[in-house]
Amino acid sequence: MNIFQIECFLALSRSLNFTQTSEDLFISQPTLSRNIASLEQELGVQLLVRNTKTVELTAAGRRFAKSIAGSLDQLQDSIEDARLARDGVVGSLRLGIQVDTFEPFIVDLVNRFRETHPQIELKLQPMSMSKLQRGINNGTLDLVIGARETNLRHPCRLLLSERDECIALPAGHPLSGYKSLRMEDLRDESFVAMSQATSAPGHYLLLKYANDAGFSPKIVASAETVPSLMMMVACGVGIAVLYGDLSVNACGRISFVPLEGVSSFKRYLIWDEDSSNPALAAFVDCAKELYPKEA
């Protein structure tokens, strides 16, 4: 049994389609079939039931796919760690960043760290806001850049960026020409919010702002990503709370009006004080040198 056989099986177990899987893995269908057959022969277990039209997992196949996926990830991490040790790389860090946005200050920080600590490998892990929180809470990430909220027992934070909150309105909206707005001005508006599952902080922040202003927001739609939220705003589905830097991506289709009476949009570097990763302190020190702000 080898890693490639397992990768072939896991990919096929997800798609249940030989043609799609072979294309995804950049191999021929006969090569895929041979690897699956070899794996079944070595295990002595039939993993798939296949005919000319359909592919289905057997009960043994479903159980094997469920149990082997995590083991494969651990094995690949171990192989990577061994190669890093061979190449003289001392330590590694997993930094979680938001999947659907571009933030220049992160680029500056990552580049500075790589210049000053070439012996430490930095792995960027793009995720949704909710997954970032889960990653730092369960220890699969060493650091994250995100909102302040976290369930860590001993959280540490460093403020990296602070930007003004705005109300995003479709171009031509009656309020789009205002110099500023307050949440109280928006009680009769329809809102588009970030999905609670994807970005709990973004979702609840809208609720907090509205509740502080004395009303419950009328949320007519939710979005899984910031670009899709902006698309719904531009198409007139509703308005949203966003930070003003995103205006450069709107191409004039969205008006960003400063929102008064609310806190600014803050982004933190977050890590666990109890972390045992010796490379963590080097990254934190680099961030403090580049962004010497109070959290």
C-alpha cells in the first residue's frame, strides 16, 4: 500500500466518478483503476461496487474512507516535517487567514517574517472566519488573523489593522450621497449579512450595531463570502456593513458611506499563550516590530 493509492481512493470516494477523478488527479482512467484494484487486493477488501454507469462505496469502503482521511493528513505532515529537518529548516508555523479577502498588511508581515526568519517555514491556511476560530481553538492553527472573539482559555492578541466601518449601498440608493450615516437612519432598510456559519463575527456585528440603535435589522439574504455579499448589495438585494477599503473592488457599483457611532473594524493577530510551538515567539516578535499597537 502506498500514499498515491490512498489518494486515488479518497478522491474517487468523494466524486464516485472515474472520469472526474482521473482528470482531477491528472492521470489516465486505467492508471486510476489499477491503483484502486491494487489497494483492494492488498487490503483483501472490496471498497467499491462499479459497473459501466455507477460507482458506489461498499460498507467497508465507507468505513475505510472515513478512518483513513485523517491518517493521510497526519502522514503527509510527518513527511513534510522530515523533509524540513533534512533541509535544515527549523520549525514551522500555520497561519490562518481569511479566504475571501486581500489585506496588504498581511502581505507585509509575511514577507518581513520570511526575510528575517528563513529557517522557519510559514504555512498560510486560507479559511472562512468561523473555521479560523475553530482552527485556533482546536490547535490545528498556530496563529490566525481575524476578529477579537475566540474561545481560547489564554488568548493573546496584537492589533494589526484598524479601519472605518461603512454602510455599503447600491449605486443610486437614496442614501448613497450622504457624507455619513448612523444605524438609527437605517431601521427601515433591508440588509444582506454574512452567513452565521461562515462568519459568525460579521453576522453578529450587524445584529449588535442594530440592537444598540434600538431595532432588529431586516435581514433578507446572507452571503458565504465578502465578494458575494458585495454582489448582492450592488444588485439591490439589500445594504450591508463593510469596511471602506473594499470600495476599490466595487468598480463604482457600490457606495460606501462612513458609519458613525460604531467601533472601527479591527483585525488582530491571535495565538494561544499555552502553545508549545517554539517558532511562535519569533513570529509574534516580528509582528510587534512591524505593528507596535496596543490590543
